[in-house]
Amino acid sequence: MDHSPPSPRIELAIEGMSCAACAARLEKQLNKTPGVRDARVNFATERASLTATPQITLQTLAEVVAKAGFTATPIAQPAPARHGREAFELAAAFALALPLWAGMVWPLPAWVALALASLAQIWLAARFYRGAYAALRAGGADMDVLIALGTSAAYGLSLHDFLTTGPLYFDSAVSIIAFIRLGKFLETRIKRQTASALTSLKSLAPAIAHLPGGADIAAAALCPGQTIEIRPAERIPADGVITQGRALIDESLLTGESRPLAKSPGDPLLTGALNLDGLLQLRVTAPPGEHFIDHLARLVADAQAAKPPFQRLADRLAAWFVPSVLLLSGLTFAGWWLHGATPAHALIVAVSVLVIACPCALGLATPAAILAATLAAAKRGIVLREPAALERAAKIDTMVLDKTGTLTSGALTLATTECFGIPEPEALTLAAALAAANPHPLGRALARPDMPAPPDFTLIPGQGVRATIGGVPYLLGSARLIPHAPARPGATYLARENGPVLAAFTFTDTLRPHVPATLARLKTMGITPLILTGDTESATRALGLDAAIIASASPEQKLAAIRALQAQGHAVAMLGDGINDLAALAGADLSLSLATATDAAQDSAALLLLRPDPALAAEALSLARAAWRVLWQGLAWALIYNIIALPAAALGLLSPGLAAAAMAASSLSVLGNALRLRH
């Protein structure tokens, strides 16, 4: 048995990655580091997520990252502000390139072209040389190697021709730098805008909380059991339960619920929710770092850091892509030269091959789609806990739904009371006393707050309760507990033990809003809904829902029903909320759970719905399908782009400058396509 201490999760912001091959190389280096157990580097989010032994230090990790050619900053610390410098250097690159482009029409003195290109090469291309050196030192090759080789070849050839009065290609050398810089600047800006949604989510939690009486305290210092005051127009600084006051609460940024909710004493509140109009006192229920918003942020971050199988395939392709392109570039040079081209022309064509073939688009396609889908889902009140769930969700053709607590609120209310030789008030009083000891929803529907449980009672699992009241033993439960009771569908009976039946009670459950519309939407999506419940068929059919029903199902029977559907070739999703749904959730191809569900049900779910609204299940499947399409569109675009562009460059149809612009456009098109999911 492993008795080693648990591994802490470390999150690092990574500066300096230029393509997916960079992320793959850094991930390999981190995983080779003693003490690191599982490192994942995400190029799209520019983050590294890893587990390590408690002995490993951030300094050690920073040194490993620096050796690979990048900069690491703990997520808890602000990342260095580089965007302003990048914008300045981008403007400088185009300022140096414009005179050279104009020189194609109005020739520049050769020494002016040399000066402009040299400045760009020494100053603005330095980052490519540093990255290329780090990649080669680590035994790999990435985009920086391609760009450094390409721009050096164009500049070196032009410098040679400058000294021998041959044709100059300084414009190509500077164009490569300018367009690559433009593409990376826009790419970084888009990625930062997308990732900022997670930062905005965590920023909803106020830093300061008010104690009753007016004193302030840091929200990070609050402990469970403390009472704080929430004033109108303020956000909730900690998860808790209202002890005094009433107010309308806006939870739209947390759960996607568009309408403010009325809250009163006893109701829970979530960190980051907005108090619209009331003065509240709140008893804190969670320690710092364990509030709802912290869990949500961790779930979103974990989903972004995780790599599904198709992403690992893309990473492997990107890692092999650069060496293959280097070989292709060399063959292009040799082919043109052997067929009579001048060495200068052959070299320029080879440079175009180097520049056009950056694997950025290939590496960005999957993480960009997952990132956009994760944030789009969170905006709607859906947490995507497993990126691989996108693939499974796209194939779902059957949706199995639990009834009580999922399609219905689970808060049963008394519908009818039928008495047999006893006044109704007396029957209700006796039933309330017996129900006070029964945790079942039916018991809660009969219980009264002012009625204590009898001192001696026995809970009979699956049947009811027995207790003595006033020296008389009574039973409250189903027909299995009281077999001589008159037949009443779905009734609960009150009887004297070994005596007559005194009353029969029936109950009703409230259907959650949007359930009929949800079932209809599933059908329009080509998904067959099936209600799978442990309740009786009569109680389920009384809801009037247009769906097939399997009733009175035990946990084992629920799992067996799902297995039977899968054996028939169906891809099955399960939406459930209780412990009795755990086996079915685990056996389904895709598991969904409500945030109001038991902790065990939430933990087993690949998709977590933050509002108790089954409509989110259809929304989640629709979004997952869209994300899966976008993901494959991105991969297809990246591959088709290279299939077309590489031969075009090798045939001499693209200049180095045009190749650089096309490479940047390919990455931006993949990112732009993924960002459609946000809307």
C-alpha cells in the first residue's frame, strides 16, 4: 500500500511558448523531472498543471522551465505584463518592413535595406533565436527553429548578395518577422481574452466581509460558524446560510439562472452571488478555498488542463511535424538546385517551406475548442468536468432521466387524506409524530416543525416506521408494511400495529419547469428520452410526460436497463441526482448530475448542471455536439491548410513573406472558429 503523502497540484503560467511543439517539449521535460508525477502543458491556455512530491520547490520547477526556454510564474502571482512590449515590437517590425515593401516600387539604397533588415534581425528576431537554441538544446525542434532558420537564410543570402552585388531578399527576411509577430500578437490576445473568463469568475468573490456591528474582516480569514453581514448591492464573500433578513439574490454569473431568486432565513447563499435589495446576516458554512466558486474554478481549470486522447494524438503529430518539415525544406532546396535553379532561388523556396509549415494551427485546434466550450458551458450554468465527454456527448442517442429530484423537485406535498373511523386532524397529528422520525421524502411531507419524534421508534428500511404514542404502537408506511390496508395506488398508510388501518395518504410531487419542453427538444435532436425511476408507474404517468417509462426500478435494475440499451447499440446518457442512481451513472456512456444532487452523484458526473433545471441537460448535449464539430473543423482546417500550402510553397508559388502571412492566418482561423462557441 502506498503511504506516501498526497501530491499537491501546482499551476504555472508559462510565457514564451510559440507553438504546440513547445508545449509538448516542455511537458516532456517536466515529466522527466524527479518528483514530478503528472505534468500537462496546455498551449492554448499557456499553463502547466502538475502534481509533485511535497519536497519539490517552485524554484526547481522554474529552473526546469527556464532550461527549456520559457518562463514560469505561479498562478497565484500576477504574470509579467508583456502585452505592451509585444505591441511596441509589433509596431516596430512593420515600421521596418514598410520601407522595404515600398522599395519594391521605389528602390531603396542597398545600405538602407541592409540597416533596416539588420535591426529587425538583431532586435526583433532575437526571441526566435533564443527559443530555437532552447529547443535544440533540449533535443527538440519547434516553430522557433523553423522561423530562425527561415529568416536567417533570407537575411544571410541577402547579406552575401549585398557584398557581391547580387539580388537582395531583405524584404523577405523582415516580412517573415513582421507577419509572424502579427500572428502571434493576435493569437495571444485572443487566448488571453478567452482565458480571462476564469479569472473574472474568481474575481466575483469580495476580498472583505462585514461583521455584525460594522467591523471588517478579510474574507480569506472567515471560518465556518462565523456570522457576517451582507448589505444591499454587495456580493456574497463566503458560502453560508441566511440567519436573518430577506432579499432578492442574483446568481446569474454563477449558475446561469437569469431571474433573481427570493431568499429568506434557512436558504443557502453562494460566494459571488449579488445581494440586490436586502440586509442579510449569513452563517459561514465553508472554510477559505472550499467555497462553491473555488470548486467551480477548479473544475473548469481541471477540464482545460486535461488532455483527451485526440489531443495527445495532435501533440504527437506536432512533435514529428517540425523534423519532417526540415527534411522537406532540404529536399526542396536540393530539388530546385538540381533542376537548374540558382542556389539563391532554391534557398528562397526552401525558406517558404520552413515558414509555411508551423504546426500552431494543428496544436491549437483541440485545446482552443475545449477552452471555448468549457467557458461557454460555465456561462450557461454547466460544468464540463471531462473534456473527453465532448466526444461521448456527440454520439448520444438515448437520454435516461431519473424522476424524483431530477424531473421533479423531490419536495412532496400531501394531496389527499382518507380516514377510516378517526377524525382527520387526529390522523394528521399521529402521522406527523411518526413522520418526525422518518427521513424519507414522504415522511418530510407529513412532518410538522412543532412535532418532536416519539422517544421509541424503529425505522423499517423500504417500508416505513414503527413508534409508540400514548402507550399505543402505530405503523406508518407502505402496503408492504401494512398488507391488510385497502388498495390505494401509491398510498402511505397509518395503522395501529396488529390493528385497523386508520388513514391513507397520497402525495404529489412538483414537476420542475421546462421538463416537457426539454423532452421535446431532445427528440428534435434525435435523442430518445426514457424515464427510469424507482417510483411507481402510476405516479410517474400522472405527470403526463411524453416519454417511455421504466418504473419501480431498483439501483440494480436501473443499471441493467442501461446495459440492455447499450447492448442494442445505443449510446446512453444518464441524468440523475441520488445515491440510488450511482450505478446507472457509472454505467452510462455519459453521466450528468444536478448541483442539488448528492455529493456522490456529483462526483460521478462528467457534466454538472449548476441549476436544478433538466433543460440544461439538453443544452449541455447541444453545446457538446457543437464543440465536437468545431474541434474537428479546426483539425481539418489545420491539416487541409498544410496539405495545400506545403506543396504550393515547395513549387515556388508562395514567397516567404506571403507564407508567413498565410501561417498566421491559419492559426487565427482555428482560434476564431473555436470562439464561436462562446456565443
